[in-house]
Amino acid sequence: MNDRYDAGAAGYGADQYELVGYDEYGQPVYRQVPAQQTQTYDPYAQPGQQGQQQGYGYDPYATAGQQPPSYDYGTGHQQPGPSSYGSYDPYATGTHQGGPASQDPYGQNAAGAGTDRQPRLAEQTAHIPQQAGPADEEAPGRPEPEYHTEQFAFVEEPDANSEDVIDWLKFTENRTERREEAKRRARSRIVALVVVLALAAACGVGYLGYAGKLPGLSSDDSTTGSATAAGAQKRDVIVVHLHDTKGGGTSTALLVDNTTTKRGTSVLVPNSLALTSDDGTTTTLAKSVEDDGSDGTRTALDSALGTDIQGTWRLDTPYLQNLVDLVGNVDVDTDTDVPDPAAKKKGTAPLVNKGKDQTLSGKMAVAYATYRAPGEAQNAQLERFGQVMQGVLRKVSSDPGAATTTIQTLAQILDPSLTDKDLGSFLAGLSDLAKGGDFRTDLLPVQADGTLSAQASAGVVRNVLGGTAKSPDKDAAVSVSVQNATGVKDNTEKARVVLLNGGFTFLEGGTAGAAQAASEVVYADAGDKANAAEVAKTLGLPAGSVGKGKISANADVAVVLGQDYKP
């Protein structure tokens, strides 16, 4: 019966391989049968049946006399070694040991006769790894083979690449999840964009507010704000007094250059503003300009407005005319027709026409700046003066040197507080602001009694001038409101001068619509009866004109000048 160890089994032809033993790992070792080999080898044959055959355990490499006894699988007994048959020389060295072992099983006698032992050819033996050794139950007496770690090879299945898994999961996401992710990203970008825009807008608004260029919140037109912040700004201020050498009277404006906010302002100051003179008495701006001069008026304005005026510029009408001609005329939006003062016939065309963007020469500019229509308030004329001054600033050179040359060309004797170089540099700075649209004109709101209202204190005085309004004490003088009903325009001014000289505060009450024959002196409180009698006496009115009645809340005594008033 043949088994898997039979050299003649299928896949191993008897004419190709024969079993020669086992290696140190228990694997069978075969050798190739030479072509001339005719004798078959049966490892399971009984002893004596094949003298030339060797039993199980035959070692072809052992020398003569060292062969181990063979094992008979049929009987289970060991067979005597080759020594019973004589020495066996597998390499056929030619040494005869006797017995059947002296034969040449490899057929090497003819090929290598007369030579020493030849090395074993590699192709004569072959190891078939797939051939398993005999089972333990088939060879109970065989020693257990010794195994080593290096004999085994472990094949580990590589784990799935985590990156590939992630890519696969991403690939298998459905379309809805991808859309939701895109929406979330879009929302995040929109939120980030909104935050950036909000920060940019806040920074822009903050800068405009700081620079005073934000409408409604700038430092010069806001009715609220911090007085400390406004006062901390740096301003250059000069006062301009326009003297009408022909018609009489003065007009006053404060030119302000705010170097912190880069804005310029012309503050028009009404002549009725109550001031405190050097001797402590109450007077008006107009009276102060005539009596106290530039130094006294500048000090009184500083005290009333809480500001710091650096210099005074007295500008007589002939110099204003020359200045306008030097800068090349001015463009003004006129609000009325101005007749020619030199015209002798009625119906003569006006010197200045009402309209937008009117070009005025020096003569026309002076006529427009000093014009006051019959029955018109002084503030109307003051605003025309402000228009002309702003037009001049737009035409003056922005170069300090050139502006100084213009001032020097006027050949005007300036106030000691202001040199021509200082004035030229100051006007050049305002000119730059006026050309850039950062210059405006404001009217100081003065009440009928000559004091400043809360609006003026919070607005123009605090934010533009950086000061605090301080009107004279009302108890210092009796305020008298005068309304002209005589039909003669100049009587109001004459009455004002008389009252101011008498120590009273003059309040202009305007002009009545119709002439009135008798004058009236009215008081509201019984305590002011004596003051009313004193006012009548000062104006030269009869004592019978004094009476009790309703008057303006801003005045202590109200006077209506009738045709019986004789200045």
C-alpha cells in the first residue's frame, strides 16, 4: 500500500526521486535518481529482501560503519545497520568494505574512478517543502523535532488606511449634508463680513465725529456735548470790526480757526450784546467799540464769551473795498437789491442785484455788507457782512507768504496786537478751509436784553469758541426796551446812546408799524416805578408818560418813543 511518503506516489515518479532521510526540522529529503539507476528503493522492505536497500533512517552522508539502524515500518523493529552487509560508500570512493554496500548506487565509479571523494552535486538532492513529514502516530519512536522562531512567518493583514476611510466617508456623504455644510459656511462668512463692515462704519463715524465733519454731531453745530472736550481743542481767534466811514456804525465778527478739528467759523456778534466795561458798568458791543477801543472791547468779549482772542483787526470800509479788488472780486448769494449810494435820481438801477452767485466788486461788496433796509433788524445787515467776509476768504491765497503780501499791499495800520505777517498766515489758513468746504458762518443768538440764551451757551459759545457764556449781572443796571414810533429811523440810535450814558442797559424793541403821537414809559413791577421815572427823565419825556402795564419779560422798563420825543 502506498502513502504520501512513497517515492513512487503520484507526482513523484520512481524514476525521478527517492527518499534519503529527513532534515533537522523533520522534513523529508529526496534525491534525484540517476538515469542509469535501475534498482528501486523500497524503504518499507523486510530485512534481507533487498541487500542493497537501506531501511528507514538511512543517512547517505554517513561514513562506513556509522549508519544508524534502519526502522522497519512493517514490523515495528529496528534493523541492523549497514555494517551487517558491509560498508556502504555512497560516493563510491573505490574503497571496498565488502558486502552489498560496495556497490555504486550513484553510478559514480565510472565517472570518478581513481579520484578522491567528490563533492555532492546540488542537483542530485531536492527538498520539496510541500511534502510533510510522517505523522507522529506513524513513528512513535521518533524524537520530537525542535522548532525555532525564525522558522515561522506571520502574515498580518494590513489595517485599512484611516485617510482612505475618511475620504470614503466624505465621498459617501449625501447631497443634503453637503448643502447644509455649504450653508453653514456661507452664514459664517456673512457674519464675519457684517462684523467687519460694522467695525469699519464705527471707525468711520468716530473719525468724522472727532474731526467735526459729521453733520449734526460736529463740534461747531452740536447743541450738546462735553464742555471739557470742546475746551481742550486748540483754536486761533481774532476779532474783526468793520467801521462804516460814511454811514456810521460798526459790525463785528469773530474768525475762528479750530486747528484740532480742521474747521473754520465766522461768528457774527450782534451790537446789542451786553458787555461789562473796564469800570464795571454794563454797556453794549457797539458802545464798547466806539468808547473803549480795540483793547477794551477784546477784553470785554473774552469775559462775556469765555474765549481767548489773540488780536483785533480793524477793517474800515475803504480797506474792505481795496481788499476785494486785490483778491479779484467775490461771489455772493445776495438776498436783496442794494441801491447805489451815489445815485441822485430815483429809479436808478440798483448797484447790487438780488440773486444766486452774484459777482461783487470792491464797491459793490462794501455797499452790500453795510446795507440795512428801513425797519430791518441789525442782524440782517450783520449776516450780509458775514457773506462778504466768507467770499473774501475763498479768494485769498492759501499760501501764507502770498496772503501776507496782500495784507501789506493794503497799507493799513494794524492794531499792535496783530502784525501783518500773523494776519496773513491766519487768513491763509482760513482760506484753505473755506476752499475745501470746511468753513461756515454762525450768528451768535443774543436775546433782546443783550444776554446770551442757553442755546447760545451750549452751541456757538461752547462748541465753536470753546468758552462759557457770562452775561453781566442784571442787578447791575436797569434794562430798558425801546420801540421807535416817531417815524424817524435815527431816533432809536440816539435814544440808545442817551440811555447807555445814563447807566441803563439798552434793549432794541424794533420799529412800530405806525407813528404814535405821545411817548410811553411802562413798568410791570411796583419796585420798578422809580426806575421808570428815571428813564423818562433821562430821555426828556414828561412825567405823565410813566405808567404801569405789561412789558417784555426781558426788560425792566419798556419805552415807546412817540413824536413828542425830542433828542
